[in-house]
Amino acid sequence: MLLEAIGSVLLGFALAWAAAARLAHRLPDRRTVLGVGPLAGLFGAFLTHSAIGPGHGVTTVLGAAFVASVTLSLLLRPTRRLRRWAA
């Protein structure tokens, strides 16, 4: 369980770092992104571990990566283009 948690936090941090590096213009402050990633990974590990039970370490870490990536995607802002809708 401890290795799953550490792996999930590190994976969440890696996802946050990659997102902050590639999508900096569409994300909020870098500290926010780098803080949300590990927390989302840890929450994803807790959620996945609670759902499927112990003994599924790889699946737990994959679930944590999924939750972390979804949470980081919620931080994305739209592009600067304005769309005009016909009324």
C-alpha cells in the first residue's frame, strides 16, 4: 500500500510537470498545477484501492494516473480565440 501511494504521488507529479511544461499558456500558476498533480494521484490511488481492494498494485497506480490526468485536464483554460455565435 505504501509503495502504491508513493508511486501514485510520483506519477501525479510527473504528469503535472509534463502538463506545466507543454501547456503553460493554458494552465493556471505553475505551483498550483504541481500541487494538484500529486494530490490527485494520491486521491486516485485511494479511490481505486477502495474500489478494487488490495492486491492490485498496478491497477491502483493506473487508476491514480487516470484520476490525476482527468483532474489536471479540469485546470485547462480555453484558448484565447473568441467565438462569435449567431443569435
